[in-house]
Amino acid sequence: MAVVESPAWLAHLTTWLERFEPVFAHRAQRGGLRRYVEGVLCDSRRKSMAAMWARLRDPGTYQGLQYFITEATWDAPVLWRQLRATIPARSGVLVLDGTGFPKQGDASVGVQRQYSGTLGKIGNCQVAVTAALWTGVQAWLVGAQLYLPEGWLTPAQRDRGRIPPRVRFQEKWRQALTLLQQVRASQIEVTAVAADAEFGDCTAFRHALHQLRLAYAVGVSSTLTVFLGTPALIADPRPGRGRPRTRPRVAPGVQAQAISALAAAAGAWRVVSWRNGTQAPWRARFWRCRVTPAHDWRRRRLAPEVWLLCQRDVDGAGDTKYFLVHLPRTASWQAVVRLAHQRWAIEQQYAELKSELGLDDFVGRSFPGWNRHVALTALAYAFLQVERQRHGPSRLTFPRARAVMTDVLTAYYFVTHQRKLKMLLKLAEIPLRI
């Protein structure tokens, strides 16, 4: 028997799901909610709909479960809003990330050959932009949007993927900002934003974070150009007659440099240790300086000054990593390094959504189906995080959670098949001669 008793587990799950019943208008839909979440939590390694349905204690019909995901009239965005309002975590770092869902064919909505961080290369996949709230102890998936390449927004492809007319093309950085706005609208305090270079290289993305007055730590590519410190500006008078120029220019001798060149010329690197959540401490060599990203200067506008943080392994092996960190000039080494590593702090917990709860196992082809599967998976994950708060994270591992679900399913099977239970009990009374 697992650490958490099966009846108590089932009672807690029922209470948790009751909070989301107002999202679903009909009794059949509320039954679909319970079945699908139990399916995501079941002991099936692959969380395709058929595999989950086969393990349910009260499965109903397969067609009914499929209808609940693909055809029933309920909105995934409403469920996301309710989830963000319900989770107990109300403050933390928002980690924005692009994640890939490898696919074999080309029928799934949004699929094409594109770069996937999951694959580490260009491959046939769907890509989603996700938002996870990291409290320093636990992660909570609080939003996700499927990236739709422009080729999927033609009339024929919209009809094929059942993509609503209101859905328009959005770059991934715009989707990330939309998720940020949704999280803040849910009265969740975002203390900082963390993202990789896919977002950090985007000037408009960083500019938006400055406008929101949010601290951030974003990965950036080695080719990004910056001014060291804040560049001195001088007036640029027009020679000869005519109106003088009013737009300034940088002082003579001031030039933007690639951050890789700055790191190569850096002198003293410092060994700094940090801890991700409850993990063992990590150590690496760092160098930092204050810089002004140069891209904005093409429009004669200076970006705010930020920290450039460069990281190398202690032994010098591996590639150099680069971050732009928006914290005050007075921020300590530990504060800058810690914020730069918040994105990696949740990797182990966040990966559970795929490896244990089947976030990327959805085999349906429609836009509504994908969104509903992801929202319900986030709902199931939030339930596990709440239970971990109740019992402690080390006592409620996924193997134990699966063991509880196996207990529940086995008990329900014999309750509903009492003839087989009586037969099993009679067999247990027969003495065996060995």
C-alpha cells in the first residue's frame, strides 16, 4: 500500500475536481472531467485516450470520453482561468518556455518541420509556448498556447485543424507576453521572468518586460551586441547651413561589441555556488558587467542598462552561456546568478508533465482537443502538487501516485465484479500441496 491511503486520495481528488465543475455546464461533462483526470493520473505509461480509457474505474463509453475532449461545448481558456485562481501558489518567478511535441505524420494541428528544444534540432513536431510559476519549491503549469505557423492559418488548414477564426498568427514571443498578462490578471504576483535565448534575443520581448517593470533573466546568443555600460551621447550638429540635427549619436570611439568578444577579453572570473530548490549546490565560473543592448540604438533609442552574466564550467570545459539579467546595479553576485538559473530550477518537476502525465501523448488532430488535453493535464499536475504540500514531496513520488491509482482501480474492479472477487476468495481457501 502506498504512503497515501487510496480512499483518502480519491476523496481529495473528488474535492479538488469539484472546484472546477462550474466550468462544465452538463453532468456528462463533469463526468468527463473526472474520467479524463483519473486517466492522466493512472498507471498507464502512455496517456493516449485509448490507454487511459482502458484503465478507468468507471470508464463510460470510449466515444463519450472522446466526445468530451473533441466536441463538447466547454472552453479550455475558462478552465485555465479557474486553475490560476485556484492554485495555492500566489507568487513566484514565471518561467516562459517553448517546448516541442515530436510527431510522426503531418495531420496534427500546428505540426511542421521546425526547431524543437525537446529534440535539440529541427524536426517534425508541434511547438507550444508554456508558462510555469516557480515558487522556489514547486512548479505550477499556469498557461500554454500552441504555436501555429502561418501555413496552418489558410482556410483549408483551419478547417482541417478546426482552428477558430479568432485565432491569428502570433510570434512565440508575443504568445509568451500574452501568457504573462493572463497570469498577472489572475492576481498572481510575478516577481521575475525567466526565459531562454529564443525569447531573450528578441528586443521587443525585453522592452515589454522593462515597460512592465519586471526583473528578468533571459538567455541570449553569443552574437548579441551591447555597449559596455551606458554609452556617452553627443549632439550631432549638421555641417553647413540648414536646421541642426536633433538626434544624438554615440561619442567617438564608443562601439557596440558582441558579448562573446567581451567574455573572451574578460579578466577575473569568479566561482559562485547556487542551489536550485532543494537540490545539491552547483558551482561554476562567472563574469559579469553592466551593458546596454545595442539593437535599440538603430532607432536612436537607448535600452535600459542591465547585467551581462557569462558562465563557464569550473574546469573550463563546455560552451560559455550568456544571460541578460535585469536587476539593480547593487545586486549581489548570488542574486544575479540565482535568478539566471531559475529556468533550470524547475526542469525536473516540469519534465514530469511529459514523462509521467502524458502532456505530449495527445494523438488527436484538432486545435480544441489539444488545448483541452493540455489544460486538463495541468489540472492533474496541480492536484499532485497540492497533495505534495499535504504529505511532503519526498513521500508522494509518481511511482507511489501510480500505486495509489492501481489500488483504486483494483478495488473498484472487484466491487463491480463481485462474482470474480468471491471466486478469488474461494481459491485462496484451497490448501496447496507442493
